[in-house]
Amino acid sequence: MTALVELASARPSLATLVGSASGALFHFTLSRRWVFPGHQGPWQGQALRYALISGGSALWNGLGVELGERVGVPYLASRALVAVIVSVAWNFPMHRSFVFRSRLEAS
């Protein structure tokens, strides 16, 4: 995102969308191949579940940053703290148990 804004003069909102979409595609691919390699099911179902979890993650991040701003936490500090909390408490557990679950676990 920063490279698009600073080097290509892209609008921050557009750069954020491009960065988020490319980051999600990259993360999905890495997770499917290396983080959860024993849980290879059909990629289409995993992609749909990943998109649902990503939407929830975006909401949690947005709400957390908003809450941080309301209580006076600087934006960057709030964003960093919320990103870590959401990653550990929401993203990883949901990716492990819902997105990339094995067929045995799904039964």
C-alpha cells in the first residue's frame, strides 16, 4: 500500500484495496501450502471460508481502531495493537479450525 501511494501516487483508499486484496491472495496461498499443509481440501470451499473470515477480520480491525481513537490512543499504535490481537485471537484460530480444517475434523 505504502509503495503504491509513495512511489506511484495512487490514492490511499485505492492502494489500501489493492494491498489488502493482494495480501489476502498471498496469505491464502501460503497458508494452504505451508502453514496448514495436511489440511488440503478443495480450494474453492477454503477460499469462500477464507473470504468470510477476512471480512470478519476487517470488521474487528475497524472496530478496534475506532475504539482506540475514541479513548485517545494514537492511530498507528492502535492499529498495530489491534492487528496483533485480531491475528492471534481471531484469524489464526479461525483459519486452523474453519478455513483449513481437515476432512476428519469437519465430520
